[in-house]
Amino acid sequence: MMIKYFVGLCLLTLACAGHVKEDIKETIYVAKEQRPLYDRDLFLYELLQQALDAADYDVNIEHVKVHPHQQRTLMALNKGHVDLHWSMTSPAREKLAIAVKFPLFDGLIGKRVLIIHKAQYERFRRVTELAQLSRFIAVQGHDWPDTKILSSNGLNVKPIVNYQAMFDMVMKKKADYFPRSIVEAQSELINQNNNELMIVPDYYLSYPARFYFFVNKDKAELAEKLELGLSKLKSSGAYNELLQRYFDLHILANSHMLPLSNPFE
């Protein structure tokens, strides 16, 4: 009798242990830059969750604060310190982590408006072609792919380490303009809360650029589920609805485009 009781207890314990194991969700560690969050970031957080839901991939998400330099975050992915981040792509970056090749901003990351000091507007308003813009000094992050892209098109670009310093340099007229994507510029200006800064309304820069989710190479299943979920969101129309809810793109329709090439695709 005692033997039967003991065996039954063991089987019950194993069954319960198996059930508990099944109920434990995997945790995905998502890199979070140590700076204010903008509409661009909030869009990506919501898109990430919607994509995981669409793929029926039920996981816990925890945020890990990382250094604001993009290349360092990609290195953290490569070393397994975090599982997921997002970034503009480049051949070098795609060697460090799995690129989920769905353009998260539908190419809008390469639509760059110019943030300038209002006192400079009359000078910028006269620009009608790229060669004229090369007389001005732009600022960009020292490790951003955009820095090389802009320079390769003949623009004068000063690489800067500190993100806030780029706004400050434009404000103090130590640089002329700060090119920012249409999905970034408007909310960034609101956060700067400085009436002396403005977006040039007459034209914008445009070059091919793709912004991807990047996944730790040890998390291949996560990359596959994200690709599946994003595809479903695109097919259902949910992706476009989300994009339109977050971003005002009217400025692109009311200004002309200065095209650039991207030799680093």
C-alpha cells in the first residue's frame, strides 16, 4: 500500500513539475537607450508586441539599459548581453546579429528633414540642389550609418559622440543643421522645447535606408517569430494603421525631395 502511495506521489510530483515548466514564459531582453523616449521608440515597442502577438509567441519582455551608441548596442547583442534591439542596417551590423529583414519604418528612416536655427532659415530656403547644401555643416552621430551616407554624397558632416550636443551645436550656431528622419524630428523638437529651432519646410533629403529588428544570434526562433508576426501585420493592414497613427507625414507631401545615393546598402 505504501509503495503504491509513494509511486503515485512521485508521478503527481513529476506531472506538476512538468506543468509548472510549461507555464514558465521565456524572457526576452530588449535593449533600451538611456535617453528620452520619442514617438519613434513608442511605435517600435508597440510594433514589437503586436508582432509577437500575431505570431502567437508568448514571452515576457524586460528592458535592459544600454549605452546610447548604436555600435556598442549591436556589440552587446553579439555578445549575448541583450536579445533584441533595432537599428538602421549596414553590412557590418548584419554580421553582428540576425537582421529581421522587415523595414520597420517602411523606408521613412531615410527621409531626412533638416533641423536648423531659425536665424539660418533664409540661407537654407535658397537651397535648390545638393551641391548648395554642401556649403553648410551638418552634425550626425559618429557611429551612425547616416554619417557615411551623407559624406559619400559630398555633404560636409561633423561626427559627434553626444546626441544632445548635436542640438546644442545647431542652437549655438557651431553647426548649421541636424538631419533627422521624418519619424524622429517632430517629437524631438517638442522634447527640446526651444523656440529657436525649426524644421526646414521647403525640402528634405532622401536616400534608401532600412531600419530592422536585430536579434541575438542565439535567438533564431525569436527572429523567425518576429518575421512571421510582422508579415501578418503587413498583410492585415494593422502595420500601416499603426504607422499612420504615430507619424504626421504631411511635410513630405508639401516639400520637394533632394535625392541621395546609399553606397553602403
